[in-house]
Amino acid sequence: METRKFTRQELYELVWSTPMTKLAERLGISAATLRKKCHEHDIPTPGSGYWTQLAVARAPERSALPASSSANDAIFVERTMLSPGALQPTVPGVEVQDTLAEPHPAVIWLDKALSSADRDEYQRLIVGGTWGVQACLRPVCRDRALLLIDSLFKALEARGHRVHVGVRGKSSHLEQILIVVAGSEFGVEIEEKLGRKPHVLNAEERKEKERHAWFTPPKYDYFPTKELKIHFSYQHWKYTGRKSWSDTATQRLDDLLGHFVLAVEEAARVSGSERRGAEEQARIRLEEERQRLRGERLQWWRQHLAKDLERMAADWRGATTVQSFLDAFDVARPAHLRTDVERNWFAAARAYAEKLNPLNEPSSIARDLEPSDEILEREIAAQNAGR
């Protein structure tokens, strides 16, 4: 998914030079979305009859673009649909092997987890927690399920993606299989589908229904079908494409894995676009905040420099006093008369006085009066941490 950035002036010029429907089509969004963007940013749009008058050379007058109330006039337009004639991506082929040869590490992990998994009421093995089911299938489906996901994982990695077993998020301790595509992380689950048939009342239920009019028996009975379904999760809410594929009466899941690959790549594009948009918005907010606070921070910085100057002057006076005292000691107690204790003390005292004197490193004394925002923030953080 592609995101384009416009200024208010640029978008204003576009909507007054191209009919709304044609411009929306070119940008890959709906006309309603384009009108909403204009409304949100106080950009006037042509009224009814504008293009008709323009076509007969009447040169209708444009509505002026009002001044913006915000310092930032960036407008982000996210392409959400393909324009006519756009090429659809080619579905990659994913060949499912007959035997599990050199299985992917995530498949080895899942196979081991299935060996110790609990069963649900339909005798399906359950791997994962309530919010992170990895597999849900009976032993009869186990070999085929492992073959399918092994082929899928290898196809994903052949396209430059990563599949691994890990923990998602800082607060979770549950290991699960994760697919990483262009920096976006997705979960994957494979399950045996349940079929259903109308529920037939048994003798006890019939008696219960005769005794209590409000008794409501189940409408259907569910049963495992040996048909498999694969699904990916953790996609961004703006991704509206398909997320699951399964065996059907006309197709086997083996032939649909390429569609899974394309879909998870599209979900990653949506997620990445949103992430980049959020990062750009965060950068803009940070810059606006820095501009708003810069005067206040510079005032603090100069007060800080003044205090630092006073401290260095005091250190210099102290160092000068100590040096003068040591010079007097050197006259009163010449080196050839000193004991070992006196020699050691005198050397340490000279080193202390030299270290105390800021003029020993004069190149480090002067400081920039208008440092960058990053330096100001770092200095303020260090000051606060030292309190």
C-alpha cells in the first residue's frame, strides 16, 4: 500500500484542476475519501456546475484557500484501491511435498508441541493459549497439516521473509510461530474445520422440553471433518483483505497457499504504511513540540551555563589556592628533606590541584549558546536524572 504526502496548497491545486472522481481514481482512493480529506484540512472544492462552465470557457472563479490554523499542513493520502488496468501480482507457486524432508524449525517445534497437547471435546489436539492458538487438529490430520505449513514457511523464506518461534510482545510468555514480513509480525494458525448437522433431540431432551417450555436445545451438532483451514492474525485493522483459506468441495488448501503468501505480504504493506505514517506524524509532533519549547529550554540552558561558569570559577580559585599552598610547602619542605610519606602526599596533592583546575583543559570550557534540540533534551534529562 502506497502513501503520498501533499501540502494543502498542492491538494488545493489538484482538486481545482481535475474533476474529483478522476483525481480520486488517479490517487487510488474513493471520491468520498478525497472529499473527506479536503474537508478535514479546510480545502474548498468545486461546486456543481463548475466543470460544465469551465468546458464552455466561462472561467468560473475559484474559492480561495483559507489560511491554515496549524503550523503543519502535511496531508497523507493512502492508496487503497487499484486503478483500472493495474496489474495484479502473480500468485507464487507453493509446492507441497509428499514427505516431510528437512522440516522447517518451526514445524519441528509444532510437531513436538502436538505430541504433548491436550484435546478438545472433538478430540482435536490444541497447541497454544486462548489468545494464540497455533494448531487445532486430530492426529489423523497431523501429517498433512505439518506438510502444508512446512511448504508454506519455506516458500515465505524463499521470498525473503522470516518464520520463527518466539514470544510476541513484552508482557507475553507464550511461544508461538511468527511470520515476519517487512518488519511486520503475524501469527499463523492451522486447524481442522468442524462441520455441523441439525441436532436431533434425545430422549432426555424431549422430556426436558415437555417439562419446561423455556428449554432450548442446541440447534446443531458439530463434528470434525478432516478438512484443514489456515489463518494469519495480528494484521493491522486497516487491512481488509482475506486472512484465511481452507479445503472446500472444489479446492484443496494445497493449491491456495500462494494466495496466503500474497495476502500476508499485502497485510505487511498496510501495516508498514500505517507504521510509517504514524512515525511521520510522531516526528512532526515532536518537531512542533520542540519549536514550542525551544525558547523555554534555551532560557534554562543559559541559566545552566551561568551556574556552570560560576562552578568552574570557584574550582579555579580553589585550584589556585591549593597550588599556592603547595608552592609554599615546596619552599618550606624541599624535596631532598622529605620522607616517603611526604613525597607521596605531595605528588597526590599536586595531581588533585591540577585535576581541580578547569583551565587545564581550556578547549572544553566554552559551550554552544544555541545547541540543537537533541542536545537540549539530553542535558535536561541528565539534569533531572541527577536530582
